[in-house]
Amino acid sequence: MNFFESLLVLLLVAIALLQVSRRLSVPYPSMLAMAGVAAAVVPGVPYIALEPETALALFIAPALMDAAFDFPVNTARRYWVALIVFAVGGVAATAVAVAVVGSLYAGLPVAAALVLGAIVAPPDAAAATAVLSGMSIPRSTDAVLRGESLFNDAAALLIFGAALSVQTSGGLGPAVALHFAIAAPGGILLGIATAWATARVTTYVAGTLGGNLLQFVQTFLLWILAERLGLSAVLAIVAFAMTAAASSTSRSSARMRVQSYAVWSAVVFVLNVMAFLLMGMQVRDILGGMTSDRLIHVSGFIAAVVATVVLVRFVICIGFNRLRNALLSVEEQTNVRQSVLAAWCGMRGLVTLATAFALPSDFPQRDLVVLAAFAVVLATLVLQGLTLAPLIRLLGLDQREQGARDMTDFRLEIASAGLERIEDRSGPEAELVRNKFAIERAALIDTRGGNTAGADALRTYRTLALEAIDAQRKALERLRTSNRLNVDEYNLLLEEIDWRELAVLPDDERRIEET
């Protein structure tokens, strides 16, 4: 099969896995990891070649942009101590510990062993949040897990780039040291400057297909520009996304945000699919060229790396918890159960796979490093991913009921704000808007108080509205059947009806549930 046919096969496999994952309530990252194993052991699975130089830009740039854009700066300020400990200290400690194992057990050069440590160091929040999507955990734990993933990706990739440069150049000379000193601050400044510059351009393409396309183009162009200038592409992307997010929410339209979030979610998911299955294919070729004695030695090394990764995270999480509680008042302390949960959420994913892909072909013992990276991803996603939900229940941290109550309170506050804004307006139009908002607020008040009258009224309103919308859709189909409107007119009117329906549907029916 050629590249296009092979890619179609991979996407079909991904679609099938999504259905299995959803029906069995198995986290989809764990399913993808097992699919990677299938690609490694099933004969006849197509092979797709990928240039190592393109791996980081293809897989990491969009994922970093997506994560950084969604992460609020205020959260980073509030939990900055925990984020520094986990994202910097945790990544550095894991990288060093794995480097020691790689150097002593496998005989890797120090710089090459540190490259391996950087590859397997960063946990992936996308994997953890996919597993946690059906659960509700303490908000502080959730915020730290999400923020940690963003910043530890950056820290790990900086260590990876530095160690790889040292390994490639043969040592840490003055030129290499100067490059490192400039790369980080230069990347941040480049990202901020690019965000300010593109803000003027995006106003001309907002609300268009070109606007969505520009988001991807500028992401890859920024990565390439940073690489060409010798700056940190990782920090440039993170700085660009967080700067753009802080200044664009009020200017972008609802239509643009809905479409943009849908497109980015799909793209990042497809990249995850490709990374897992491509890694499985690469592992298959590596395993096929190994002798049985070599496989035994490699298995022992891989087990040591996996154990080191898991153990170091437990030490960091529980150690930080004990130290933090010793320094803070009783009211601000966190319990050990939250630390155990955070430690068990240390699943590896896309960043680990992508950095393993990016290793040059002449890297010392490249096959061993790639196998170790794939094994860490597989072990953490399957073992920890499949046991995370039972662990949350065992630790007594399942807060789904409290989360539902909190969401009701948030919606009530928002609905009340809408009513207060128009309470002094007169006229039939204002009365119509007030009635709709009042129905929604009454339902929320009754839900919080355990009554049903308001909820029944809202249900009746939704039923009537959906019946009317269904009649509108049928009328539109009659117009199309009778050739009274063209394709563009039909699509525009259909979209208007769809938005009207989305505005009426309950919140749990407006979501895409594939992942």
C-alpha cells in the first residue's frame, strides 16, 4: 500500500478503536497504546516512513499550541510552586534517574542517557484527562495535572534538545553553552512578538475558513522560524499561545471559537493516532532484527526504566505533599490521597513518542532507546490508565456529585446575570427574552433545591422548541426538493437551524462523546 492508503487504514482503525473504547468505558489512550502493540506484532500491517526531522514539528507543535492556548495564566500564578516542582523538578529528577539507569545498565554515553531520560520524563495531561473525563476530582489536583503537562513538556523538550546537541557535537563547548543561554529567552520573546504581530492579521480573517487554516500555518511557521534562528521552538509556541489566548477571547466570535475548538480537537486526536501506530510499526522492525539473547537483555533494561519512571514520580508527589503540609497551615494542606492520585496520573503519551521519533538515525543504541520509550508509554497508559478510575473510587476522591452541584451553581450565577442586565427593559421583545431566561433559572434553582416544577417547565419548553425546529428543518427540505433554493442558501439556512437546536438542547446532548 502507498502512503495515502496506509493512512486511511490507520484512521479506520482509530475510528473502530474509538467505538470499542466508548462502549467498554476504556480510556481511548489505553486503546491506542494497545493498537500500537498490535501494529508491532501483527504481520502485514503497512509501514509508513517518517523523517525524524519532521516528527517534533508535526506532532509536538499543534499539541503544545492546543494545550497552552487552553491553559489560563491565572491558574499558573495560583499554583506556581506546585507547577515548578512537578514540571521542572519532577522532569529533571526523572531524566537524571533514567540517565543513571541508561548509563550503568545499557552503557549509554552520559548525554545520550540524558536524552533517554528527557524522552520518558514528561507525563501527558491529554492521556490523564481522557481517563479522568468521566470522573470528577479535586479542582486543585486537576489544575496542577493540566498545568504540569504543559510546562513539563517544555522542560523535557529543552533538556532533550540540550542533551541531543551535546551528544551530536561531542561535548559542551562555549558555542553550545552560548546557544543554550540565548535559546530559551529568545524563544519566549519570539513567541510574544509573533502573537502581537499576528493579532492584527487575524482580525481580517476572523470567522472564515482561512482563519482556521491560518492558526495551523502560523503554528508550524513559528516552530520552523524558531528552529532556523536557533531559538527554543517549544517556548516560542507556549509563549505565543498563552499570549494569544489572553488577548483574543473578547475579540473572537462564538462561531469562530466553536469551529476552531472542533478542528483542533480532531487534529490533535489524529496526531495521537498516527504517533501510536507509527511507533508500533517502528518497534516491529526493531524487534524483528534482534536475537533472543538481545531481547532478554533489552527486556531487563526496559523494566528498569519503567520502574524508575513510576517510582520517581511517587517520590516527587508524596515528598512535595509532606513538605508543603509542613510549611502551611492546616486549612491549606492537601492529603496524601491526592498525592497518590497525582503520582498515578503520570502517564506518558504523545511527547514521549514524538521525541523518540525525532532521534537521528546515528544516535547511540537508537533502537534500545526507542523500545524503552514505547514500553514506558505502553506500561503507563495500560497499567495506570485502566486502573485510574478504580483508584479514584478507592481513595474516596470521586467528586462527581459535588461537581454536578458546582456546575448548577455556576449556571445559576450566569443565568441570573443575564436576567439582571435586562430587568429594566420594556417591550414584548424584552419580555420574551426574560421568559426564556427565567425558565432556565427556575429550573436551576429547583435542581439545587430538589424540586421538579422548574425542571418540568424547562423540559416542556425544550420539547416545544425542538418540535418547532423539526418543522423548520422539514420545511427547509421541502424547499430544497422543489429546487427553490441553491446549495449555498440551503447550507446557510440549515446551519442557522442547527445553531437554534444546539441552543435548546440540554448540555449533555451538545457534546461530542467519541473521546
